Amino acid sequence: MKALVLGGTGLVGKDVIKLLLKDDRYEEVISLVRGKLSLEHEKLLQLEIDFNHMDQWAEYFCVDHLFCCLGTTIKKAKSKKNFEKVDYEYVLRAAKLLNKHGGKHFILVSAMGANSKSSIFYNKVKGRIEEDIIKFGPAHVTIVRPSLLLGSREEARLGEKLGEFFMKPLGFFLRGSLKQYAAIESIEVARKMIEKANGEKSAVDIPWAKTFSSSNQ
């Protein structure tokens, strides 16, 4: 199979690429990025692109699975408008391109608390993009909603460091339905995304994240 990864330089995206390169089911892994990873592999094709003109790379969207790990923060984006461009506009454009060019399955990293009706801007944007990729994307869409992500980040985020400090030990005490609120290693999210891409397409709830699959056929 052939896979496309967007956001491959991010926390989850890097892990998705590493796992895909080790997976014999995939013969080619394409990563569209603003800046390449210092990683070379015979199966990996990295292309630096301008996400504002994603259509110019439309030929690369004819793949079996598109793993979308695009995302930013208000701090990094500098404004709500720029945040929305990355977390909503780019993601929706990618879903539409995959659908238009015969791609089969769109797998998105969203966030716990995503809700288009939320009064919290971040959650509202995440909820809107979930609804719209299901509406305008390809036949199969899978959305993964992890809690606080653990892993090695290139940029320091004080809020997330504090969250890790408190949430990591707390995870031991979370049981049953509360387990979904436990912090989760990014590699586990990446592993679940690939598992879902190659598994059943029906809705599934898992302890640390809610996963929704939807067929538009």
C-alpha cells in the first residue's frame, strides 16, 4: 500500500512515519512538509510544500491511507485566524483532495473535548473539522481523540509540561471510562492510527481515546 503523512515533523507525525517505514504492508510513505526530517529511507519520499497551495501537489493524494497529524498552537500561530488556517483549512483541503483523487481512508489526530458547539475556541475548531471531513472527505474517515500527549517535543510548552507533571502519575489511578483522560505516549497514538487504518471501519471506543469511523459511501 501507499501512505501519505501530513504533519510528519510533529510529535505524532514523526512516530507515524517511523512505524510506517517498518511496516511491510506499505511500499511507499510520502511526507508533505514545510521542512524535511533528518531521516532517510528507501520507502520514504519527503517533499517540501507550501500548504497554502496544496493543490499543486494533488498527484500525491492518490493513496490508500492519509495520516493527518497537522496542528499548531495559538502561541505559535500568533492569532486565531492563523490557528484556524492550519487546524481547519489545511486539514479540510487535504480531505477533499484525497476524496477527489481516489484516496481511500483519512485518519485524523483530533483532540479530546472536540465539539463544534463548544465555547472554547480550540475545542470548537477541532469539532468543526471533524464534522466537515466526514461530510466532504473520502469514503472512510477515522478520528482519534487522544488526551494529553507525551513525548519529546522540539518546542517547549509550559502548559503541557505542567500537565505531564500532574497527569502522568494520575494515570495509574484512572480506571474504566476515566482511563480515556490519562496522558498517552505519542507512539501509542501513532500505533492505533495505523491499526485503525488497516482494521474494521465501524465505530470503536478505546480506553485512552475515542475513535470514530464513518463511511460516506
